[in-house]
Amino acid sequence: MDDRSSTGSQGSVTAVTDRGAANRAGVLSTALAGVLAFALSSGSWQWFSTYIGATLLALILACTRPPVPTPGARFAYARSLTAYSLVVGLCVALAVAPAMQRWEWFFPMPGTRTKCAHLGDYAALRARAALHDLAGQDGAALAYAQDDRSRHVVDDCLASTTTLWLPVYALAAAALAALGAWLVGRSGTRRATAGKR
């Protein structure tokens, strides 16, 4: 009988260990996917970044559990909570980057937007100067080239500023995720303690 109980306890410990390993693997794979998506992004932030960030966020929330505090393992818990929350923050940053770039109410930066607009006007003038021969032949093509060049310059300018501010948004999201996971874990520990009594 002792052997069976010992085997059962070992099985439960193994299951907990396997689940913890799966959670860590899920967090790591999501972090790597997010870093890859960030590294491959060039120029302006596109809405596919929102899709990637939302997908990775849904994946980590559905397939991994927030770390649970265990007695005598505070350092391991803090390390797991930090990794989990930073990955959540990375996913959120990827998801909100295009909105930050395009929506003034979401990310005001009025001085930067004005500067980027001036850069766009300058790019349009340069395009007109480079393609001045088209003015007499195809004015519509020249106007399109000017608008296209101006839009690209403005998007790149806003994207570079957005990228500078993304870590702030990511860290804020990570802090909120860590706080939420800590509160959930704390309430679960209290319920477990109350149940044992």
C-alpha cells in the first residue's frame, strides 16, 4: 500500500513537473516568435503585426498557465513570473504598434507627427524634382509618385518613433500581466489554504 501511495505521489509530482516544463516551453517559443516578428518588420508597422501579436497572445494565454507561487521557491516563482509577463508585454507591443503609428488618439506625439508631415512634403518635392520630365507627359503619374513617396517617408518616420516608444508600452503591459498573475496566484493559494483547514 505504501508503494502504491508512493507511486501516486511520484506520478503527481511528475505531472506537475511536465506541466511546468510545457509552460516554460510555450513561453519561450512565444517569445522567440515575437522577437522574430519584430526582427523581420521593416519600414512602417503593418496590421499583420497586430495579427501576429494577437495570435501569440492568444496562444500563450490558452496554452500556458501563469506561474503559481510555491512555498520555499520564491526565486523560481519570481523568475517564471518575470518571463511570463515580459512575453505577454512583447505580444501586446506587437499588437498595438500599427495602432500607435496610425491613430492620434492612441499615441498623440503631435510634434513628431508634424515633423513627419514636413518630411513627407519634402519627399514629395524631391520626387517632383527627380521626375520633372513627366510633368508635361503624364501629370497623374507624377502626382501618384509624389503621394506614394510622401506616404512612405511619413510612415517610416512615424514607425521609427513608434519603435522607440514600444518598450514603454510593453513594460507597462508586462507589469499589468505580472500584477494580475500574482493576484490570481495569491487568491488561489488562499483558497487552497482555506480548503485544507
